[in-house]
Amino acid sequence: MSNLCVRHLLVISLALIGAACTQPPASGWSGYVEGDYVQVASPLAGTLATLAVQAGQPVAQGAALFTLEADAEQLARAEAQARLLAAQAQAHNIDSGRRDDELGVVRAQLAQARAQATLARSELARQQQLADQGFISRSRLDDAAATVAQTVARVGELEASLRVAQLPARTDERSAARATAMAADEALKQQQWRVAQKTQQAPVAAQVADTYFRAGEWVPAGQPVVSLLPAGAVKARFFVAEAEVATLAPGQSVWLRCDGCGAPIAARITRIATQAEYTPPVIYSNAQRAKLVFMVEARPAAAADAARLRPGLPVDVQRAAG
């Protein structure tokens, strides 16, 4: 080959290299996969009695996860149940008035008082005849009249007692008794809720990501015991320079690439942070390190693609064409 041809080839190669260097690179960012974990905890404290799952295990929705010791709550529930029964019985007793046996006693007393009143009237009539004939003093007649008055008053008293015994309590007393029964019922529901909270089930079908306590350990109130990762609950989190973030919007399509993931994964932007930050240390790209950026999140468009991603996996994100 002549020197002229060599020079021509060299010029052409340099031109191609220069064109390649001046062509703008495709827009892309570095990020990582993050999981939306469900942290399962009890709102009550207690000793961990049983742990029914272990890390890596799949669980169905509603499956038992763990149980805390609940002896105190069960005793309190039994006490609340007894208080409710007592309050309901008291309310029923006030509404129904006295029992039949108690009414029978009052009726017997009333019959006795009426018999005594009849006898007293007969005695008064006999004393009146004797007084008219001058056989007894006026004071004896007054005593007989007083006895009649006493027996009549006694009859009236017992008749009133019978009427009262047949009536329910006053409206205010009945309202108070019903309110007491309702309060006891609500107290029982609270104790039943407390007992139920000592056993926690899986709120969704998921994989157990981690467990934080072992049986026999004390678990503070609200402290997660089991961490769950529902199927497909992953997202790519990446960081976009402040000069580029204005070109992105929620719903926009991007491509996710990662080692071992195979074909690129289609995703859509779901969140763009409202405040800037510096690139976190988990992003090791020299091109992005120490830049002021905005955090952006994107979720895979298909559940099958989401299953290819694992939390913590580094990803490269590229804007989808169009």
C-alpha cells in the first residue's frame, strides 16, 4: 500500500474518532434497588412467646408471625367480662322491678293489715254500743277508734308499697344502669383488642426479609419483630443532577439495567424529590460523586420484571426514547 493511501486511511480514522468523541452520550444515571418493607410490630410490649417464621420464608396473607406473652391481658379480659355481666344483671333488675317472691311478701302483709282493719272496725262498733249503754268509759271508745285509724293507715301504706314494688326504677336510675352496662361492654372490647394485638399475622403475602427478636426476649411496644417484603414491592432509586431534573416528570418511562438482570427492565418514574441533596455514598460513580442532585424513584412496569430486582442491587438508569 502506498504512503498516500496510508495517510488517507489515517485521516479518515481520526475523523471518525473525533466524530465519536463529539457525539453527546446517552443520558443515564446510577442508582440502586430499594424494597418497600412492611415492618410488623405489636402496639403493646411483652415477652416474645413464639416466633413462627424465619428469614427467607414465604408467608401467605393472614399467616401467624409471632405471639407475645398475654397472661395479664387475658386476666384483664376475664375481669372485664365479669364486670359486664354484673352491670347487665343490675340493669335488668332495675328495669324489671321486684321479684315475684318479694311481691308475694308485700301482698301477704297487705292481706294481714286488711284483716286487722276489719277486726278493728268491728271492735269499734262493739265499743260504741257499750259506751252508749254506759258500760265503758269514753277513753275505751277513743282507744278503739285509734286502733281503727292505725290499721287503716297500715293498709294504705302496704297498698302503696305494692304499687311501688310492681313498678320499674325511675327513668334516671334505669338510664344510669344502662350506661354502666355500656361502659362495661366497651371496657371488655378494649381488653379483647389488647389480647388480639399480642398475636400478629402477615398483612400481605410476602417473603420474610428479617426477624429482629428471639423467643424469650422482651419486645418494646411498637418495635418491629418481623420485616416482610411483598412481591413486587421494589423500586429503583437514582439521583439526577439539578440541571437535568427539570426534564423528568412522574409517569415518564425509563430503562433499568443491572448485572445479571438480563434484558433491560421498563419502569416508570413515581417520585421526584422536592429537595436537593448530595449524592449518597452508596453511589460510587466518579462522574456523579459529590454533586448536588435530586432523588428520583421509578417502579418496574410489570410484576415479572420486579421479581428480577433485589434490594441493594446497583442499577443503571437511562431515559426511554420518546
